[in-house]
Amino acid sequence: MRIVLVGHAYPPYPGGLSDVLYNLSEEFVKLGHEVKVITLSSHPGVSKTQVSPGLEVFRVQGFAPSNAYFLPHPSMLKLIGAFEADVLHAHNIGALTVPMAALAHRLFRKRSRLVISPHHHAKGSKTHTRMAWLAYKPFAQKTLRAADKVHAVSSYEASLLHRDFGVDPVLVPNGIGSDVFGYEWRPPLPDGEAIITYAGRMERYKRVESLVRALSIAQKMTGRKARLRLTGSRDGVGAVMDLGRTLSVEVEQLGYLPREDYLTRLAGSTVLANVSRYEAYSLVTAEALAMGVPVVVSKPWGYDFSGPKTTLVDGEDVEEIAGALAQRILGSQEGTGGKIAVPTWRVTAKRIVEELYE
């Protein structure tokens, strides 16, 4: 099968969507399919990279003011139209690469199947993106309804897609790398410092500052010193570090780490905390649970990760977050192991081919 994947990010660009496209493209090739990835670059023109036999990556100049919108150069339209494809699969309805792909499909590829994975989580994360979303939403709805299949990565996202756009998607959860299964939860000793890990961006809706406030309270509740370890984007971390100093909470910022280093540190955490207002699917939460690491996550998206290692909280309630963190800190040696079943990217790729492509 000839598959064209379109998305605004692909390695070496970091981030969740980049991980999704990379892993799917690699697994599709291993399953015997021919894959082309079309993504964005800050450089003019179109560049091509032969990643492996069967996998080519094309980069088109894109514009992303405030790391949003992801507007591709019009040359992307012609590039998509030049490929013979059985499936055109576009990712992230919040990026303008998706309507560009849908337009190319309408103009050039009527016999191919159009699949869209919206990665939708309610609205924009900044004031200007929320305002832009009000104007863009009707157009996004038209784009999704024109697709042959719409793909949701969680039951939470599926409910949002039905509510916001009136579409009923096919649910296939994201996967995780098989390398995760080589790690087991090894928390710090009870007489040592507790480590609460957060991985991701520093956007306001991620509520990282709420974690600092909650951890200040949890330290007093438990009598145990704790450190908030941040991995991922450094943008906006200054305010979090300042708040940590004010509240006597140690905040460690590591930035993006090499894969093995990141997994090792995640496995050595007391707990993973993610109290973001919304997530289509939290890859790091899935990775933590696959290792047996306890997680504190917010409702309603956290319901997709319900289980014995999961504590669900109201992400707006700092006191409730503090209580959940304290409980996990005090019980950090209880039930080590206990990995949760999470699908690999190979399983996810096979399901996407069978349920969305064929």
C-alpha cells in the first residue's frame, strides 16, 4: 500500500506529533508499505531525505508564528498532488497543513482514501489562537466531514469530535515504543528525596505552576522533601522556576533528553504528574503506566488511563492535587512493578491499516 502522511512536525523537531508520525511511518514500512512523509521546515524550497528503503521524508517551508497555525508554503499542494497514493493521512486539525492536504486530495487524488487524525483537544492554548479558532472551526468541521475516515486516539477525543464537529471517529489509541518495556519502576528510597516528573510543554493550559503550588503543600503534608523534574520544552520555564524558589520547591529543568536518558529518569520517578486542562492522548502517561510508574492526571481526559496506578484529580483544585501527590509520595514503595498493558506502535499501526485504510 502507498501511504502519504502529512503533519507539521517530524524528527529532529521534538514533540508529541513528531513522535506519532515518526513511529507510524517506521512501523508502516516494517509492515511492507511504501511511505512518504510531508512535513514542514523553516528553510525555503523542498528538501527530500531517504530515511530507509520504503520511507522518504519531504520538507516544505512553513510558517508558525508563536509556534501555532503551521501554515505551509503553497508548494505543499503541488507536492501532495504529485504522488500516487492509496491513502492520504493528515494529522492535527489545528495545523493548516490538514486543510491543505484535504484540498490537494480534492484536486488531485479523488481515488485515494483521505484519513484525518485531528489530535483535537477543545480549543487553542493562547488568547490569539482561541480567537482564531472561532473563525476556523466551521472550516475545520467541513474538512473533517469530507474525510473518508476520522481517527480518534482516545475515547475523550472521540467525544470531543462528536460534540464539536458532529463526526463519529474510529477509535485507535496511540501506541508506545517497544523500548519502554525494558524499564521498570524503581522509585527513590523512602528516606530520600521524592521526584515528581512532568514531561511536555510549558503552556499555561498544562498547569505546571499548579504542580509547584501543590507540591509545596504536599511537602508539608508528608514531611518529605520533593523535587519537580521538568523534561521537554524550556520555553516559559522561567516563571515556574521563580515560583519554585518562592515556595521552597526545588524545580529541575532538563529540557529534551536523549531517549534512553528520558526513559531511565521516568522509571526512577516517584510519580508522573500531568494535570493539563486537556490532552487528546498523553504519550508520557502511557509510557509511565507501561513501566509501572504511578500517575496523577486530571479529569476528564485522564479517564482513558484509569487503573490501580492512576489517581484522577480536578486539575483546577490545587489542594486535591496536593493530596494525591502526598498519597503517592507516602506510598511510593508499595506495589512496585504492576505494569499496565499499553499497545505498542506496531499494534497501533496494524489497527490503523485494518480499520482506517483498508
